[in-house]
Amino acid sequence: MAGWYELKKSADGQFRFVLKAGNAETILSSELYKSLDSARNGIASVQANSPDASRYEKKDSSSGKPYFTLKAANHQVIGTSELYSPASARDAGIASVQANGPSTVVKDGT
């Protein structure tokens, strides 16, 4: 099964999306957006940028756990992964976003 996006509204009225892999695990989370249209634009940016390996930045958290961010062409972060261990799991997470990011399936939970 292919991945999909879930759009949600937070308690404070802002919007966010997550990208889910085919097994329903969250593989990428967005920032909070003030409008639904901005969140939809964020999804479009992930769809466009996720296949490009150069858009990923591998990082380590303050506790030393690996994670990654996905950036748009303008270098703005459009999604952040969970924390992984070991680094090879982070690399598998990137591969999963590359494979699932182009999905056009959006489940609107707003």
C-alpha cells in the first residue's frame, strides 16, 4: 500500500500534516500553519521535493539521536522526521519519504 498525507487541525486552530508510510507509520511531520491553504501548499512542496536526495539534511538531536529534515528549493524546512537509532534507520526513513512523498492521497481530518 502506498503512503498518504493526513491533515489535522490543532487545538489552537492551526493546521499541520503528517506523511504516513503504507504501514501507517508517520515518517514526516510538518510545522504548524495558520491556514489550511498553507498546509496544503506544504503538502505540495513535499510532493515536489521528496524524491530529490539533495533536499534532505541529516542531523543529530541534542541527545545524539539521528533525524532528518526535508527542505524546499528555497531551503525552508517543510518536514521533520522522528528521532531514530541507529543512523541506518534514519537513512531508511529518508528512503521511505522519497518513495511515499509523491503520493496524491490526502486524508482531510480538519
